[in-house]
Amino acid sequence: MLDLSKKYPRSISRNGMSIELSVFTAEDIDDVHQFACSLPEGDLQFLRIDITDRPTLERWADSVSKGQRYTILARRDGKLVGYGSLNRRELHWMRHLGEIRVIVSPEVRRIGLGALLASETFDIARDLGLTKIVAQMAREQQGARKMFQDLGFAAEALLADWVIDRDGKTRDMLIMSFDVTGLG
Ligand SMILES: CC(C)(COP(=O)(O)OP(=O)(O)OC[C@H]1O[C@@H](n2cnc3c(N)ncnc32)[C@H](O)[C@@H]1OP(=O)(O)O)[C@@H](O)C(=O)NCCC(=O)NCCS
């Protein structure tokens, strides 16, 4: 398990605002729940896990404590405004894979926070020795696609009807990936 205590917590500046980064622990469950419940329905439609559900958040915190996930929280003036998460695969034949998830609050979008959180989790993946980093999204999530593209990810697969939204409508899933072995 990676020791992140030297890197977090720390403050960074974006667009003149100070953002505090920290590692998600069980003590943050209330804040993450509040953050999730404040997200617009459009964002909640595409969540891989239902982060408005407290037991789901408890399992998440548990998996962080076991090193199966690494989640970096971003706060502005003490209020949670986003997170980036690296999820490892439990499957033996996918142990080289890491999946990045990022969500940023609408009020602080387009100032580089999403890309920053993606980069922070990307660095964790590299430090863990993972060689293939992936991001999954619904085809409609164009902002996410552009952000990962800008970070060097390439579209790898489009899987028809692989995800189902909160209204029960199926969507195509886009998988983007970054092959770390190609880096110097
Ligand atoms: C995708 C998301 C994380 C981006 O967060 P963000 O903080 O706004 O992203 P950034 O400011 O770092 O943007 C980085 C680049 O991504 C691209 N981008 C981000 N959002 C975009 C949008 N809505 N439309 C077009 N391009 C977009 C841009 O190229 C942007 O650079 P620029 O602002 O200099 O043009 C955010 O929109 C979000 O939380 N969406 C809902 C959840 C989601 O889709 N998560 C991704 C699935 S893992």
C-alpha cells in the first residue's frame, strides 16, 4: 500500500483560489455525501457507483483503507468541491490496470481542477507500478472525453448499451486509456 502522508494534505492555487487536497478517509463520508447530493441530476445520471448512498460511501472508505482505492479530495474554504479516485481491479489478470474517476462541482469547473485531480491520481497509479490507466464514461460525457484526451488518453473502445442511467436508459460506454509503458 502506498504511503501518501508525505504528499497530502497540501494546498494548491487555481484561478486565484486556494484548494486543499487530502486523502479520503471514513471521517470524510458526511462531506462526500453532502457533495454528492449537491450535484446536478445530469452528473448523477452517469455515476458508476451511487455516491448519494451512505453504505456505498462506507464501503468506499473501507476499500481506501485497504489500498484498493486511492481517493484525493479537493476542498475550497473547507467545502468539498471534487475528487479524483484511482480504482484498482481485484481480478488477477487485470492487476496492471487502474481506473481513474473524477468529479468536480459545477461552480469550480473549467479552472483546471478536474485535470489536476486526474493527474494526482495518475501519479499514484504510476507509483503503484500500474501500466495501463483507463477512464470510463458514457458517450455523452463530452467534457470528460476532452479532458482525458488533453491528458494524453486515447479512445479505446465504445461498448453499446454497457451502462444504464438512473432513469433506466441504457447508454454506450466509452473506454479511454493511457499506456504508461510508452512513457520515458
Ligand atoms: C469532466 C470534469 C471532471 C471536468 O472537470 P473540470 O474541472 O471542469 O476540468 P478542467 O477545468 O480541468 O478542464 C480540463 C480540460 O478538459 C476539457 N473540458 C472540461 N470540461 C469540458 C466541457 N464541459 N466541454 C468541453 N471541454 C471540456 C477542456 O479541454 C479543458 O481545458 P480548457 O478549460 O483549458 O479548455 C467535470 O466536468 C465533471 O465533474 N463532470 C461530471 C463527471 C464526469 O463526467 N466525470 C468523468 C468521468 S470519470
